[in-house]
Amino acid sequence: MSVTVRVPAKVNVQLAVGAARPDGFHDLANVFLAVSLYDEITATPAADGLRVTCEGPDADQVPLDRTNLAARAAEALAARYGRAPDVHLHIAKDIPVAGGMAGGSADGAGALLACDALWGTGASREELLEICAELGSDVPFSLVGGAALGTGRGERLAELEVGADFHWVFALAARGLSTPAVFREFDRLGEGLDIPEPAADQAVLDALAKGDAAALAVAVTNDLQPAALSLFPELSDTLAAGRAAGALAAIVSGSGPTTAFLATDAGSASDIAGVLRASGTCRDVRTASGAVPGATVLD
């Protein structure tokens, strides 16, 4: 017997970041949108402890030890229910690695749901979300999907209404960016400045609820974008190429380095992807739409 769970990537249509807290974290107002790029995590019983394997694009960059969020999720669930974490977790990777699209968090949420189903623990949604929050700031949203406002470190979620599909193009960079490094650069750039408390922009929430891509394009923001561009200046060329191709909005996705381009419709997304692919400013291009559901058991 095995259980396979599919989990989507995310794009941040607003990422407002507060000043560093005493614990080193930052308060956020994080508007998540789940999009149709997926990892699949398969949990299979194992007699020899916990094992993680991975296949797919950039699989060689995925850690296979206990630092992997999928492994940590299995261990956390097993500890809560007093059992050994004897499971083989196989990750079929399609979400960009170290790309600011919550691929690692998706794997953590997917492994948690897969192990819950495999072991028959019967954990409530609240218990699963509690474990997700312990694993990382983006992990709860990977479980929930759709659209949501994340506050605190991003782990406290309020689900949001979405009035229509939004179409996106994602340009994958030649190398990754470390999320902690981007936050450190955010802190460096903000030294001596008065950084306001993060708050959701009502214009973003209204545009999502109405399904209005043009209005969303005007409202999207990412407070980590200057830090990501400081560490990876070449991303400016990718953003410019996408704008020139007709994107309604161009933004760094989360902590980067993936760049996200909002399109009018699927046809426009395809056209923008073609121009970006030929621009020489990125290593690959993907199209997706959202909002889509969060972690889902396939079998």
C-alpha cells in the first residue's frame, strides 16, 4: 500500500515585511495564491526507518536527509502519535527548487498528509495545521491552498475569496537564492529606516475577490524584491523582458529568484512565455494558473 499526495506551488501577490523581531523572525502580511505547478509525494511503508528519495528537475539539489521538510513532517507526526517514522517518502519534483515558490514547504505538507493517510492516524485539520506551523512559515498554506492571508510569520491563515483564475508565467533563474540570505539583506537595506507594521492591502484582496487581473497587476507588491535584486541583479533583466512581452505585472516571487508575470489570459501567458524563453534572461519558463486546491490525496 502507498499514498500519493499532490501539492501546489505558491506565488505571493503581496508580501509585506516588518522589521526583524527579537527572535530573528519578521512579522508578515503575506497574500498567498496556490498555482498549478505541483510536487507529488508518495509514502510507502518501510521496515528500515525513514528514507527520502527524489526525482525531477533539479532533484540533485534536494536534501535527502533529516533536514528535508518531508522527513521532518513524517517524524513530527510519528512522534505525536507514538509510533516509529518507518516510511519511504518519494518526491516527484516539479516545483522549482530554491525558487521562492514554497517547493520545500509543499513537500512538508504533502508528506504530512500522506503519512496521516498511510498510518491512519486520523489527525484533525487543526492538528495538521499545528504541525505545519512548527515546520515552517509557508507549510500551512501548502496544506490549505486556494488563496489566503498569512500573518505572524505567515503561518496564521485567513482564507480569501478568488473570483476567477489568474494566469501566470514563471521564469526560472540560473541559480537559487537562500531565503535567510534574502531576509538578512532586507534587514541590511532597512538599517536606520522606519519600517511600518505589515498589513494586507485592501486593493489586493478586492482584486482577488473580483477576479480582476488588471486591478491585481496594479496592486501586487513584494517587500523582499529589493533585497533579492541586490543579491541577484540579473533578475532585473528578466523582469524587464517580461514587461516588454506584455505582462500586466512583473514581480519577484517570494524571496526569489523565480520571477512571476501576470497575464491577461492563457493565450497571453503562452505568448509571454515564448518571448521570455527566447530572451536569454532565464534558464526555463513555466505557465500556471490559480487559485488551485492545496495538498490533495490522489490515491
